[in-house]
Amino acid sequence: MAPERLYLFDTTLRDGAQTNGVDFTLGDKLTIAKMLDDLGIDYVEGGYPGANPTDTQLFAEDRKLGATFTAFGMTRRPGRSTSNDPGLAALLEAKADAICFVAKSWDYHVRVALETTPEENLASIRDSVGAAVAMGREVLLDCEHFFDGYKANPQFALACAKAAYDQGARWIVLCDTNGGALPHEVETVVGEVIKLIPGDHVGIHAHNDTEQAVANSLAAVRAGARQIQGTLNGLGERCGNANLVSIIPTLKLKPEFADRFEIGVSDAQLKSLAHASHTLDEMLNRAPNRHAPYVGESAFATKAGIHASAIMKDPATYEHVSPDRVGNRRKLLVSDQAGKSNVLAELERIGLKVDKDDARIMQLLDVVKEREAIGYAYEAADASFELLARRVLGKVPNYFDVEKFDVNIEQRDNAVGQRVTVSLAVVKVKVDGETLISAAEGIGPVNALDLALRKDLGKYQGYINGLELTDYRVRILNGGTEAVTRVLIESQDESGERWTTVGVSPNIIDASFQALMDSIVYKLVRAGAPV
């Protein structure tokens, strides 16, 4: 039997834009829309034309996507006709392939939020859907608060859904707007809906307020819904929306769904999933969630030595899917809990060929455990571990020496009489017998030290011009004024490659300097810089 088609609807650019701290420019929206199209998403909801200048401009011209580009907006307002509602007019005039209307389906909201009658609400749905269908648009109706509305008054909630379907709406989308529904409830309610509306016209839109949005979306599919709405990385107001980055590989790789359904994402496109997820985080200037299912840095990371030993024999022993299928990779972490198998696997990954009986393997493991006992964390600092391993194996060139550095913090009045705090760092390095001195001001002591250290490395400067610090994390490992500090620094180069380094010291500047040095040396090693 041929698999049934499931459709994916992405609302990152509309519902995801309601995330606290997220503000997309027009350029951002166009870039993300193209990325979603390349991923194989069926519907890309761009925004709300007429609600703000960005969205109005977005829908001012045809964006020529392979996906169905969708405009979002309200049904006509109570008391207005379809020909006398500016919001509806903006939707009908938008250069969009489809229109997704939102309408109340909970009688409580009709009374309290809209201050109108159930009859007027139903008329608004019928009139708006009918007007858009008459103009040849594909129409969706988001039944807002559907599950809460169904619990309170199932007859009215169903009437709202049926009104849109009878007027020609392609999709009736059941929304768990407050995010409070549970999977068994969703499965039961969707099962009732498809007795009135065919399942291949029913969609699910779940919010994540009980951490159930992905589970609720899959429950709706099991009950008969054939469209799933969600966002990349689960963006959305409050606790977010259903995370398509988790839903897509589940549909593709889990037999319960993969054997029954097909989606628009190909196997090749699935391999770009981790990249798409991380690209969005980069655009939002935030670090990717290390623990995100499927695509997170820790999603296929193993710390325990006995687990690593099993994985080296057969990865399926501790992996539910193969990481390369979603564009991720396996990581066997090296830590104080690691065994010889972890070390060997990590050395193989970074390209260091060492015989498994080489005495230096146990020496390296002992050094790792000793250093982790005083605060280092190599499971979170892959680049520092690689440098440590190379040093134990005698394979890190001595590119340059830092003879001294000095960091000063001064508070003073600036040129316009404002009181400011300025940090100044001076670094003295020796490269090929030549002494180089660099100074830089920064917004803090670590920033100043980073800038001064990378300002002039002589013949190595060209190798580090594209290097930048992208994340800086500090953890105090014990209490008191003499507390030991761990600093983790994430860096990125011009190719987009990221790595993390670690430093530990009672002095935060010293710990930061260790991590900064490792980051620079790691870049030189990876670039094959000559001694």
C-alpha cells in the first residue's frame, strides 16, 4: 500500500517571531524562508500582512518559493462585511499562495475576547473563507483554542471547524493555543473531528507549555490528522511551538511513521537538518541547544567508558538512529568517567593514529582524570582535549611564546563627560625570535586580552584573521573569595567551524587566557600552519 502524505507547515516567521527576544528583519525572513524551502517544508507562513511594515513588505511581491507561501491574519471583524474590513483586504491583496485565517473556536473567548455572539463568529468564518476561496486562494483555518473549546462546548468547536470546511477551506487546523492538552486528549479529540471532516483536511498546531507539543503533534497524526504545524527549534511565544527539528526525523526514521507516511523532506534534505537548526541559532545570535534531540552537540555524545566500548563494536548499542542521517556526528566524550575506548575513539575521530596498546593512551587518560579533578571539563571542550592529546603524543608545534601580558581596568570620564570603565591589555609574544608587543582596549578585561592576543602574531596573523569568540561561559567551582574558576570559550572561524576550549584557575583572567591560547593554537593546528 502506498504511504499517505503528511504535510509540514512551518510558522517560524510568524508564530516563532513571537519568541521573547526574537525580531526578524525582512532579510532574515527571506533567508529563513529559502532555508525552509530547501529543507522540503510544504508550507512556509511568512507573517501577518498589514500588521507591521516588515510583513507588509514581505508580501508585497511574489517570493517564488517551491513551498506554499502563506499569509496569516484574522477573519473579518464582528459587525463588518468582507468588503469593509481593512485587515481582510490586506490578506486578500497579499502576494501569497495561501491564506491562513485564525478564528476563535472556544465560546468563552467569543464572549470575553471578541465580545460577540457564537452566531456572528460562525458567520465571520464562513464569510472570510468564502471570500478567499472565491479569489482562488488555498485557505487554512487555525481554530484557536480548539482543544479547550472542545472540552467546554464540543458542539460549538466542531461547528467552527465545519463552517470553514463547508466553505472550501483546504485545511482545518486544530490549535492547542494554551499548550495545556495532553497526548491522549489530543488523540481522542482529533478522532472525533475526523468523523465530520476528512483527516486529510485536518492539521494540528501545538504549543509546548507542558513539554508535550511534539508528542501532541504525533498523537494527532495517529488519530488521523495529516498536517503538522510547528517551528524550527521550537520557537514560539511562552514555552514555544512544536519543534519541527524533532518531528521531521521522527517521521522519517521511526518505522511507526516512516512505514505509513511520506513527507516532503528527502533523505538528502534530512542530512541538512542540523545545519538548518544551527543556522537559525546563529542568525538569532544565540548558542545552539547542546541537548537538542537529533541535532544537539550532545545528542549522540557518550561519556561512560563501558558505553563507548560497546559503541565502538556497534553504534546501535547506544544510538536510536545514526547521527549522520540528520547531519550530526557521534562523540565519545573524554572525562574522568571515560575509559580507554573513549580515548581511542576520540583520537581516531581527530585523525591521530595510535596503536591501542601504546602506553601513552593510559598516560593521556591519567592526565585527563588528574586535570578534571582540579576543574577542567574536556567533555565540553573538544579542542582543548585534542591539544592535550597532541601534547602528550608530542604533536603540537611551538608556534609562539607569550612572554608576558598585563591587563588594567580604569574608570574615568570620557570625552563627553560620561563615567566609563575601560579595560586595556598589553601582550608580549615571541614569534621566530622576534618580539611583538600588542595593546588593545576592550569592553572588559577578557575582551581586551582577546583583542590584544590576536592583534599581531607575525607570520601566523593570516591564519587567525577570521577567528572570533562566539560564546564565553564562567563557572565558579567552589565558594569563597579564592574560588576556582572554569572558563569555557567557544570560537568560530571564517568557514563556520566551531570549537570549545577550557581554562581553570583561581584567577578568572588566567583561566580565560588559557582558553584563549588553546583556541588560537587549535586554529593554527587545524589550518596546518608551518612552524
